[in-house]
Amino acid sequence: MKFLLTVTAFVLATLQLPAAAAALPEAIDPLDSARWTDMHKMVLGGAPVVFDDRVIVKAPATAENPMQVPVTVDATALPGVQEVLVFADFNPILQILRFFPESAPAFLGFRVKLQQSSPVRAAAKTADGVWHVGGTLVNTVGGGCTAPSANAGSKEWQQRLNEVAGRQWSEGPQQGRVRMRIVHPMDTGLVAGTPAFFLEEINFTDAAGKRLMRVQTYEPVSENPVFTLTRGNSTGPLDASGRDNNGNAFNVRIAP
């Protein structure tokens, strides 16, 4: 009787899985990375995955500077995106950032540090619990995560820490686009004698206090990070606030 109840409970649990998750076939990595199986388990927790062309990752095929690799993630063609996780298969710190497009389109531009040539991927999670994965291969000379920041020997960054410069475009082909730069060393902790020191969270809200996007950032985001997002239907001033892992905070308003 106990065995029968156990089997019944298993069958009921299986039947309660989301239909999309239960029907997914084994995902075959289009980038043919030897690390994909590990990425699926370590980064995405073994959750249901599909490789999806609607999740676009743009980056240079060859990056001359491994400490400043421009990446753009565009998942706006995929409906119902709840969060997007960006990671690099061959980085010593796998996760780069995670963003939650609450009231803004699922679009974000930024720069990353790469330790060696690697697939750079974005996984967009939808309400059914499925991760939709896109990515691109970036070739580089490497060393981006273990090299000291460009301003490591300068005291200027201490005086300007978390200084923010931003711009909004209210017309023309860039209408609705917001770009923001934050002064911060974004130390990975992988350089001898330099502890990890990085921005942890950034929130973008409109003038009424409605949050447009929340961004969680990790060590591989580049020094003095630059973020580009789109506002969708939101207009007017944009407020940006955030903090780093040492508790240093900023709060600024970016006018149109």
C-alpha cells in the first residue's frame, strides 16, 4: 500500500508539471560548447530549456579588449519575459548579470570582462518556467577577469565612486533609449591583493515611482559600467538608484 501511494503521488506530481516543460525535448547547443551541460545544471539549475532565436545576443566575433566587450541582449520578440540571465561558459565567474524587465522592454546593453574565448549567452525565463536561450561566440586574447582595473593605481575613482552620467533620447531613431555610466572599479576579486568590489543592484524607475527595470550585476561586468535600455511607453524623467557590495549607494535623476 505504501508503494502504491508513492507511485500515485509521483504520477500526480508529473501530471501537474507545466505542459510546456513536460513536452520539451533535449536541447542541443547550437554553439556546440563542451561546457553547455554544466551551464544548464550550474547556472539554470537543470530547468527546462529551449534554444530560441527570439533571444538575440550581439557581441563582436573578435574582441580586442577582453576587459571591455560590448554585449547587447534583445529578447523583446519573446512575450512574457520575467527575467533574463546573462552568463559566459568559460569565465571563472559564470554569471555576468541578471535583469528583470518589469515595465520596460526586455532589452539591455552593457560591457563585460572575458577571461578567454567563450560563448556569451542570455537565458530569458517566461511564466511557464522555461528558459529561452540565445547566445554568440566571442573570441578574445583573454585575461579580462584576472587583470587589474585600468584605474587600479589611481585615487581618482575613490573621489568619484558611483558618480553617474546619463542621457535620454526623446526623438529621432534613438527615441526612448536611455544610457547611463557609473564610475566604479568592478573588481572581480581574482587579482592578488584586491578584494571583490562591484555593483550589486540597479533600479530604474519613472518619475511616479513605477519600476521599469531591476538589474543585478556581478563581478564580470566591466569597469565603469555603461548600461543602455529602452523605456517603452514611459516618458519623462528617469530615476536610477543602486548600491555595491560594500554598501555604497547612488540615486540620480536623468532628465529627457
